[in-house]
Amino acid sequence: MQNFLSENYIEIVVFILFLGLSIIYLILRVKKNKQNKETTNIIREEIEKKVDVKPMLSRKKRELIKHQKITRDDFSIFTGVKILIAEDNIINQKVIIGLLSTSGIDIKVANDGQETLDMLEINSDFSIIFMDVHMPILDGFQATKLIRKNPKYEHIPIIALSGDTDAADIKNMLDVGMDAHVEKPLNIDALYDILYIYTTAQESKNTILYKNNEALKEFDIALGLEICSGDKEFYIEILHDFISTYSNSAMLIQELISNSNGSNAKKILLDISGVAANIGASKLHEIAIELKDSISNPANLEYITKLKKYKRSLQHTCKAINEYIKQN
């Protein structure tokens, strides 16, 4: 044994030194990892304090009902829903607006994250925000963090719009406060599903009221909004102007014809037919043209029947417009 130790003394010493250094290294490594973890936690806590990260609220959601393949017409159930689209790509903007143009949805567009915040500051009455993740000036992540810091906007679901589909990317979107993710290029069924889940029946209650009202057969709201490029405020302004200018037009036209002033009556009807077409009152538009044409030959008294028809259609249209304005 002594001979073995004597012959291998150097090797044994080296082995013991190596073993000792390895143990010391492992102890130091464990200690350093513990310190790094503590430091990381401190940094994370500081970041969360600055960002003011809040737990995600349980925003109201509806359970999705199974449906067939979605078409543009199906979006009409969302009439009255007000959405904000934060998207810097003009083509993508046009795709979404074109898809929803006949739905009666009130659409506003922001071109970057900062513009989104500015619009919310003016009016936060949005049912949902579609947020592009990659935008100039202020991207979707930064904008969402700032929105989630403001309690005034807690009720608004934020849906990420992004071609990023990796699980890690989607997790990052949810972590900053987005509620869900819709993939680009936009899928019509996915858009419908998101709108259904994250809006309630309250926003679209007008749709039910309109469908149950016979007067509104004279008045296509979705068409009028489409002609006004989805600008609901502008549309309502035009409707107010129509009521104030033309609600008594039937009586005025009758007086003009009785006073043999058919040319002025025809001018008024020409104006009314154009405005009626622009607000979605297609039936009134057609009847106004018929009445205008009948005035050219008042001797056969055909205009009397046309005037009664015009008066009835005008009354229904004005009633429908007033009901729509009252509820908006």
C-alpha cells in the first residue's frame, strides 16, 4: 500500500486537488444562480411597477354558437357595434372596411398606436379594438400596455392582428393585455367569431328593433352607412338634414302643382330622389322619380296617385329615420 502511495503520490494529489476545485466550483455556481434569480425577480418587479401590469379582467364574453360558412351578410347581426381598427397598412384597412361595410358596424381607423391612444382619449365608447402588433411610432404591444394602465378602457377587449402565429409570440400578445389573436391574412369566419364572442347582444339591439318595424322597410341603414364610408356621425348628420329639409315636402309639392309651378316641384323631387338614394331610402328615391315624371303631364291626373304614394313613403321613411336617430 505504501509502495502504491509512494509511486502514485503526484497523481493522487492532483486528483484530490481536482476534486476539491470541482466541489468549490459547484458551490459557487449554485450560489451565483441563486443570486441571478433573485436579481431577475427584483428587475421583473421593478418593470411591473413601472408598467403597472394588472391581472387580466374577465371581460364579458358570449359562448360561440355553431354556424355554417360565414358570408358578408351575416355581419349584419353586429349593427350598432363600434370598433376601432389600429392598422398602419392601407390595404389591410380597406380589406376590413370593405368586408364590414354593409354590416351597420361603426368603424373607426387609427394608423398607429399613438393615434389609437389619441382617439380613445376623445371617445372610449368602443365595443372592441383590433390591434395590429407591428406599427410605427407606437407598436401594438406598447399601445396595449398603456391602454391597460387606464381604468377607463378596462371594458374594451383588445384583439391582436398579426401574422405571427408561434405560441411564444401569441403568449407575448396575451401577456401585455390582449384578449385574443386573429391571424393575418384575415379569415372571415375568424373575424365573425371574435366579434360574436367579444360583443354582447346589447350593442346590436337596434337590429332587432329595426327588423320588427314595418316602417324600416323603406330605409336601408346598412346601405346608407356604406355610402357614407361607415362614418356613423356623418350619416346621422345627413339624416338630420333630410328631416329638417324634406319632411314637409309632400305638402310643398302639392301646393306648387296646384299653383301651376310644376318646374319647381320637379326640381325639389330631383333633389329628394338623390338624397334619398344616398341615405338608403331606395323606395322613396324611386317613388320621387315616378312623381317627377308624372308632373310633366298633370292633365291626366296620374300625379295625384303618385303624390299619395310619395306622401306615404315619405312618412314611413321619416318615422324610421327618427327612430334610428333616437337610439343612436
